Amino acid sequence: MLDYLNLGSLKFKTVLDANGKKLGRIKNAVINKRTLTVRGFVIKGNIWEEVLEDIGLITDHDPLLPLDLIEKITEKNIVINKIKNELKNAMEPTALTDDEIFFSSFREMPVYDKNGDEFGFIIDIHFNKGTISYELGGKKFVEFLKSKYWTENLLYLTAKEDLLYSNEINGYELQSTIKEMESQTKLNMTNLVRDLMVEANKDGIITEEERKLIDTVSVDLETYFDALNHALEDGIITPDEEEKLEEIKENILKRTYIVARKDQKITDDERNLMKKLASYMVERRKELFWKVFGTSPTKRT
């Protein structure tokens, strides 16, 4: 159930059992620093301590909520697939192995480039359609981007294959360059699609109507990015190319509206998705492309 969300957004969410009974709040998560996998969540709170006492599960360590117990995640709650009395045999001890670390400490582990220079941290973990990505950030990382005239308003996400853990530095060596990550991020339509999925999932369910809208956007974005790749071949967006890109974006919005109106009404969920899409697509003409996808290639160093 960890899909279309980031790990940091789960902190302090209320955990409910299958009957809707409050169990506590998410305090932390346990990460394997070598494999970069998430073992489960640490739950805290007075209610949780009462639950543990009721089911006879008081231990020296806070019990861990395994990921496979999660049934669904809403804007405020995490609902598990067990009732309180079934938790005794389902929980695991939180005692960390040598390779494990709490998420709060994991976010403080430095990331180094290929030259051995520290330039940031892994500040969050993102889950999207079965894949896991790791977000780079931190004050030093932002300063690094500014110094290179690279784009600050993108999510710099990398796969675990690009992060090599080192005992010597107690941190990670990034196997890709930031320039490669920037280029891939700009030309990757999943950024917009992911944001639409997160918006759709805010109420805990993605309806069939919402999926149809997002599928429509996904298909139409392929046309947009084909045109974008062609425009970027010479490293600059000409006025004619910008006009063409604007026309494609307008058509994406029009097609989305047509799909939403097929049943003769536009639901609140569909309207919210269209507003999110419009926030990407409808900005001041000269600023839209670079606001969403980055700074001009002519400023590269």
C-alpha cells in the first residue's frame, strides 16, 4: 500500500486497526542502510502503550509495524488489516541489526559525489508504482545547485543502484552526476503523473474516473515530450518551438476536460485533478517551461 507517497509524509499519521480503533502515531521507520529497504514503522503514543499492555506485548523495544499489515493510507490515517487482538503474533521487535538505522538518522547520512566531495543528504524516500526512489537535498545541496546554475525546483530522485554505501565515510557515494539526474528528471513525465496520483489519493482512494483522467494525461504527455526533445536538440527553445509546446499543453487540458465531461458531470475529485494539472500547464507563457522543467540550457556551465 506504500504507493504514490513519500516516507516523510507518514510521520505522525494516526494508525487505526481494522475496526477503526486508534492504536497510536507513526514516530519513525527502520531502514536497512545497505539495501535501502524499509522494514517497518515505529508506533508511539499513550494509546499504543495501552494497546501493548492489553495484548501482553510490552518489550524492551518498541514493536515494529511491518509494511504488509498496512491496508490503506489516507490523508490523516494509516489503516492496518488486523484488529487489536491479532497484533501479538503479527508484530516484530524494533531492535536494530548492524545494518539498520532509524529513518530520522538515515536522513542525516551524507552523500558524496564521485570526487569524494560531500554535497547533500538523502532527505526522503518516494514510492511510486512499485518502484522506490531516494530524494537528494539539504542546504549544501541547494548551494551546490546554485553554484552550477542547475535547477532548484526539481525533485532530484535517484535509484538505490546509484547509491553505494561506504563504511569508511558512513554515507553514500552517488554513482551518477547531478547533471545526468537533472536531465533525466526534466524529461521524465512521471513527475507530473506522480503528483496527480498523490492528489487523487488524498482521500484514500483513486476512483475509476480519476484513473481515466491520469491515463489520458500520461498518453498526451508522450506527444509533449517528443516535441520537447526535438526542440532541445540544438540546446535552445525558439519562439516557434515554444508556441508549439504551448499548443500541445493547451490540447492536453482540453482533452482532460472532454474525458471528465463524458458522463455529463465533473466530480470534485476530477476538478481537483484538473486544477493540479493546470498548475503545471497554465502559467505565464514565457515562464511556464522553465518554471516547470528548469532553467535555460544557455545558462549551463
